[in-house]
Amino acid sequence: MFDTTTPAVVFKLDPNVLHHGGLGVIRSLGRAGVPVYAVHEDSLAPAAHSRYVRGRWLWSPDPEDPEAIRFGLMRLAQRIGRTAVLIPTDDAAAIFLAEHGDPLRMWFQFAQPPHDLPRQVAGKYTMYQLCRRLGVPCAQARLVGAWDEALEFADQVGYPLVAKLAAPWQPTGGRVRSTTIVADEGGLAALYRDCGRAAVGGLMLQEFIPGGPGYDWFFHGYCDADSVCRPAFTGVKERSYPAHAGLTSLGRCAENESLLRSATTLLEKLSYTGIVDLDFRWDDRDQQYKLLDFNPRLGAQFRLFRDSAGLDVALASYLDLTGQPVPVGRPEVGRRFQVENYDPIAALRYWSSGELGLRSWAGSNRRVHERAWFARDDLLPFALMCTWMVCRAVARPWRRRRTRHPELAEPQYVPGRNYDGGRVGKG
């Protein structure tokens, strides 16, 4: 039991209508009794229709326009009418708060890492440079400035290799994924061509670390103002979408003390505060965990992790930012989390490559403790997610859905229940 009178706002700038991490925050805090407000880019966004949303705003600002974002958040604060906890769920939102969020502190409570740190660690090549400077094991990488440099790096590390957008929070028109495994020179040439101008100084090539079952790990935690990480969790990425190079579609909580110590030591060294999501891969060649990604915000699969005190990183953040003690618990080892709109697609890829059998797939589905979308007490987001997936599958051969709405440059309040359970009108 804790004080839940302070509202919370789920804040995102990425125009991804199927972002399940935000829904996880809404449910986690909402079930605890916290009034939750959320920013959405579409009126039919599944998370916007959770029963645990107290109020929602339609808003799709330009992530490169800090003044417009700050003005919009001030309008949201005025609508709520009291100080609220602000939880960023994507890189762009976390970077904005670190670099431009100070004037908002009279309306919102949020973590404040060093101002330049979120951009540095979220950038793929700047993170690599930071790792090299601090002696943190990581995969070899190179920022591409020309096609000849791409070929030179490929000759150096060999194929397959990994291609990443150096600044994945910046829009690219949807032509390339933030992470792609490149099998050969032809695939590299096609990717370089698709990137267009973004390929010059915006595309990073990284060596591919051979993996296998149990090689891909992640760390989730919440660091307080003293960079003390509590709670802290480690887990295994059992399947991802796209396979071996994307978001976690099936994960399992597992203890890994050496990885836990390495991650918390790094966060202390960086004076990091707030929620964090780190991705690692075990490298058999030198017997080390290599840091692949550093996400200075909540990871979409954070609901995989919960401790014996009932806390996840979102609840821990809420408690700490509202001045309440954070209970100490033990991780629920063995807990599994599935993203049900992507995991079947990922499983098909693993099956076609001979990495997954039908019996193993069926067994992994039976052992899931929580799913990203389906929840018996909150069914509408799951139904809307299914509708979006069907519409995308039907529309893909002919056209792409617009991902940004120019008419939503300023937030629009969507009617919902206020604190007293009544209705509030459009602002």
C-alpha cells in the first residue's frame, strides 16, 4: 500500500501506435490506483482505450521542436491541475526531458540524469565510443561516411554484420529498420541505397557476435538520485522480432549476478538516474558479455520483471519520484512475457531456420505469465491491436499509413473521467 494521489503521465514522441510499453505503464500504475494520463498519436491507439486511462491526449509533435513540446506539456499540466509524475517511454522523450525539461519541473516530477547522457547512450555510435573510453566490452563498430568505408569495415569483420541507425529516434520515413542483419555485400548495398542521405554519417555498421539460445540478455532497473539501482533485473531474450535483431517477443526473467554487477557498476560510473534498459550478448570468443544497446528509458518488455514486493521499474520510479520508500524484493525468476502480435511471426522465422520445433513453440506459449496486449481485466486494447495488425497486413501491398498527423501539432484533450468520476469536455 502506498500513496497514489499523484497522477502520472505516460509520455512518448515516437509515432508508433502499437507501442506496448506505454500500455504496460498504464496498467501497472492504474491497477495500483494511480490516476494515469497518456499521450497518443491516434484516436484508435490501443493503449488509449485501456480501462486504466484517466485521460488521454491526441498529440504528435515534431521531436526536433523542443519549444512546441514544452508548450504542449504545459497545456497538459494545466488540464490535469496538479503536479504529476512524467514517465518517458521512448528515446526522443527521454532526450527531450534531459536537455530541455528543467522549466517543466514546476508541473512534473521526472528523473534527471546528466543533461547530455541520454543522447550519448541512445546514439549507437556515441554509445560505442563511450564504451571504448570506459573499457566496457562491446562489439566493434564504425560510423559510415561513404560506401568505400562500408566495404572496408565489412572486409575487416566479415559477414554477416549488423547495420544500425546512429540516431534511431530520428524519423527516416519508414524505409529502413533501426537494426538490420546484413548477410552479404548485396544486402549491404541495398540497405545503403534505402538509407539515402541518412547513410552518410547516420548509418553504423557493427560486427555480428555469434549467438544461440541463452546468449541474448537484458538488464532493467531504476536508479535513484544517487544512482543506486533498485529494483534491478536480468533476463534472457528467448525470441525477438525481427529474429536476432529486434524487440523482445518472448523473454524470461533469469538470475545473472555477474551481469547484474557489471550493469549497476556502469550506471554508478555514469551517475545515471531513472529507468534504464540495457541489451547484452554473450561472446564465446572472449567469454564476455558485450553491451549492444543502452536505452535511457523504460523498455517495452519491462512487465517481464516483477519482484516479490510487487514492484516493476515503473512503480519503483513512481514511488521514488513522489518521495516514498521503494520496498526491496526478490525477482520472480522464471517469469515469462510475450508480445503476442509479433511473437508468432518471429517464431515462424526461427522455425524456418531450424532453431525452433513445434513442440518447443507450444511449450513456450503455455508457460507465459503475462502478455503485452491481452489481459482479462482490460480487453479492448487487445481487440484494437488485432484490428490494427489486420489493417496493416491488408494495406501493406498498396500503401503505407501516415505515421504523423500535422493537424496534431498541438495536443487535443479527449474526453474521459476526471478525479471525481465525472466527464470532462474537450479543451
